[in-house]
Amino acid sequence: MFMPKISLDMPREIVSDLKNHVGDSKKFVSLADAIRTACRKMLDQLDEIDARHGR
């Protein structure tokens, strides 16, 4: 599967918090994995909100 690369600016505090959950025996295998997972969760939540509002 082709996955486009993106670039973004993110506050250092958020990156630091994310990195606490990345690595061996932690929830995410990489910073990119953590960001992808967060985006998917946010999109699911937005879909649920839209469905409740009939959109």
C-alpha cells in the first residue's frame, strides 16, 4: 500500500508526550504509528458526531 509522506509542525510538549508511549513494550511502535492512530480515532469520533446530527 502506498502511503504518502507528510510533514507537520508540532509543539515539542506533544512530541515528548507521544514519545513516552512509543517503543519496545509500549503502545506504539513509532511516532508515525502514534500519530496515525490518533488521526484515525479523531476521524471515527467526527463520524459519530456527524451521524448523531444527521450529516
